[in-house]
Amino acid sequence: MSSEPAFAPRRAHSQRAATCIPGRLAMPLELALLAAAVALIATGVSGHVHGLTRAGIVLAAIALVASQGFVVVRPNEARVLVLFGRYIGTLLEPGLWWVNPFTVRSREKVSLRVRSFQGDRIKVNDASGNPIELAAVVVWRVVDTAKAVFDVDQFERFVVVQSETAVRHLASGYPYDDYTEGAVSLRGTTHEILDSLHAELQARLDTAGVDVLETRLTHLAYAPEIAEVMLRRQQAEAILAARKTMVAGAVGLVEMALQQLEDTDLIELDPERKAAMVSNLMVVLSGDHAPTPVLNTGSLYT
């Protein structure tokens, strides 16, 4: 099955580190700026020096604007920065940082934690046309915040929709059961199916900067309207397989018994009696019930 994505953004973005200053360095500068502004204003007012007062006010305004540049990043969280509609980088390291203060209204939080999506049971026809029900769980996380924010609309909803689409596509591409030996099926070759689902889903979610960590089928069954019929079919196939095993074993035991009789010269059987013995042994060894013993009081031929 193809794992190529069927869509691509008009302009793809790529995550890059934002230019920033550690908060431990920027905070003292901010406090010093505020202190200087207060000192200028106080000196200007007390000495009636309007120039100092105006300079202090300007310095206070600059300090106020600069204070908007402080941003706190928590563990397993990222901040995507946009300046005048242009992506300028992402903050990934936790802590206190100072960035361009004009990005204050464009700092989107993106969680980098591992998340899981438990899909609902969906009904779809498998490759053989049989209606089946299946559900899957997908474990994922964001690895490229720029793609998640700018290349798709609501990346969390995007993950849900694409996961359900991939599960439907997977179910329609394989039969539920492997009625021919060596065939790939949803029930018989679990590892191959999950690898195929993982590859297709990863190809679909690369556009959103999402890494698929694990995929699992949590439910797989025939639809209720055919479940009873398919159960009888499976039972019949199981009985047939058991019969084949029993017959193969019985034939081996009969061959061994005849060979030992010939080797020991305990009794010599003509072809007719040998055929009768084979028939009796096959009935005894392959029957469903215990045989009823019959005591022969005559000779071997009567």
C-alpha cells in the first residue's frame, strides 16, 4: 500500500530557534532601566527641569514596552513567535526568556508532550467486501512546531481526522482473515498490518510536524450482521484443520504398526486382511468416539 501523502501546504515551514536573551540577564537590565526612569522623573519634578522629566517619561515608556518581552516556557512546551505576521522562531528550552516585545500578541503555546488518540469503532468493508468493525489508538507528539501551527488548520483535529482515514484505508486494503496460506490479513498478520498503518499515518502527519510513536488496533471484529455466519465458517475451518491433522497422524500410526508386524514376523497378512486391518485402525484412530471392542472367537478368516 502506498504511504505517499495526498496533500502538501502551499508554503511549507520549518522549525527554527528564536533569537532570545536569558531572563537572568534581561531582568537586571529591565530593573535598571525602570530605576533610571524613576530617578530622572523625580529629579526633574523636584528641580523643575522639564527636560529631565520628559526624558524620564520616555525612558519609563521604553521600560514598559521592554517588559512585555519576558516569556516563561514550561517543560515540554514551546512558544511559537510571530512578528508582524512573519514567523521568527520557536522557544523550546524551559525557563524565563526575553524576546522581541512586539510579539506579545503572537506567542502561541504548543505542547510537546506525548499524546494518545483513541479512535471510535468504525465500520468498513475489508478487501473481500465483508463488513467489519475496527478501532485504533495512536500515540503521537509534535516535533515541528512551525508545521503544526502554520501548515495545517488545528493540528490536533488534523491528527484525529487523518488517523481515522488511515484506519479506513488500511481495512479496505486487506481481508479480515487469511483463507489462503501465506496471505496478509488483518487478523492473521498483526505486525505487518501495524507496520503498514504506522507508515501510512506517518506519511499523512508529516505535513503537520507530528511524529507517530505507536499504533495499535484496539478492536477488530466482523460486523454484527455477519458475525454469526463468519463464526460458523471459522468453526468449520477449524474442524477441517483438526480432521486433517488427525488423519495424517492416523496414517502414520497405521504405517508404523504394519511395518513392525512385518519386521517381527509375528503374523503374516494377505493383502485382503491387511486392507481390513488398515480400515479398522483408521476408524479407531480417526473417530470422534471411543470404539466398541468386538471379541472374535473364531479364526482370523471367520
